[in-house]
Amino acid sequence: MVRDPRADILETNPFAGSQQRVHRVHANEPPASRNPMEGFFRAITQTQPKLHKGGIWHFSEEEKTHLLYATGAFTLALGFMSAGGLAGMREGFSPWLIQVLIAMPIMLIAVGPAFVLHEIGHKIVAKKNGCWAEFRADPKGLQFGMFLAFFLGILFMAPGAVMVAGLVTRRQNGHIAIAGPLVNLGLFIIGIPLGALIFILTNAQDYSSMEYLADGTLVWQAMVYDAVVYWIGANLILGIFNMIPFGPLDGLKVKDWNSGVWWTL
């Protein structure tokens, strides 16, 4: 059989004699940030998450770091709020700083569980439904909350959320969303009789108007009173706020799943 000469065209590399072109790519370095807090939070947002298929109680190192940063910033903002923000410095910087430092561990005990356990509730239910779920802090939300608490003595913060990846039904998505507010409801219910018992044993309610430090002495009853009040109040507010059916809040997912359940809560 005679070879078809057109086959030579297909077998010959038409670009053999051409010179290879190298495309230059210019890498632009971002300008140095003027915000001193940006570098602090940048490190917690650059690491890519690693998929883990272990138990529902597994927390990756990345997730632990995010929880630590978010809880720390949240606690600092609560300390600023307790001291009245910038206006609290009218009595002097030293008393203001002492108030912040004393209030921080109290707020960590009283309000920390409302935030941390709320997010863990989402995580556990999501993983139980076969999803990947890890907490990720929101650097901008943390910065805004700390600045607002420092300057105005008001706490409004979006510290972060549990990121969920996986295929779920509308019902499962509703279960994941409602888990956080239900945790707050449980902590609120526990706090009422427990707080009443603590007041009976300590008479802390009689020290509700006192400062934590009086004449160089720590008034522990005032600390106990605030811890009980903030425990109950934080869980009530956080639970109700997250059930608002708007935007990324839990309430919208719950209502989309079951309006009756949403109205009940």
C-alpha cells in the first residue's frame, strides 16, 4: 500500500523550529500594613484546613489555635466592657487597668462557655451527620469587637463560626443550626437554680453594686454576683440573637427546616 504523503504533515512537529517563549510573571508584594493587629490575625487565616475523618470530638491543631485566639479576644473585649471602655479611664489609668485584668478571668468563666460550647454544639451535630466541621475565627469581627469595647464600652462581636462542608438534607442542616442555641438554652436553664443556690450560700446579691477592689481588698462576693448574672444573661442573649431568621444566623436555617420548631423556641 502506498503511504499517504499527508501523514507526514501530522507526524511533523510544526513548532519544531520556533523559539519557546517565556512569559514573565510579576509578583506584587502587598504594601506593609499600618494596622498593628493585622499581622496578629493574619497567621490564623493562611493555613489550609486538613480533612480529618476521626471521631466527633476531634479538634485539629488549626482549630484549637482559632478557638484560642477567638476566646482570648472575646475575653479581652469583655474586660474592656466591664471597665466602661475608654470613658472608664476618667478615674485614672491604673484603676481602669486593674478592673480590666480582674474582670477578664471572671468573664472567661461566666461568658466563655456560652460562646465556646455554642460552637462546639454545631460542630458535634455536623460531624455526626457526616460533615467536616471546624471552627474558624473571624479576624475582622474580632478586631471590630475589641475596638468597639475599648472605645465605647459596648460589646458587639462576631468572633467566628463553625465551617461545615458536606452534603446534608434540609432537616440535617436545621439540626446543625439549632444545636448552638439549644446549648445556650440548656446553660441558661442550669444557671437559674445554680445561681440561686450560689446566692443563698454566699449572699453575693448584697454586693451587686460594689467594685471588685475596695480599699485594696478583693470583694469576691461582687465577682461571684457578676459571674452568675453574666452566665445567665450571656446564654439568654446569645441564644435569642442567633435564632433571628436573618442572614447567616442560625434562625434562618432552623425556620427554613421547620417553622413550628422555630416558633416554639
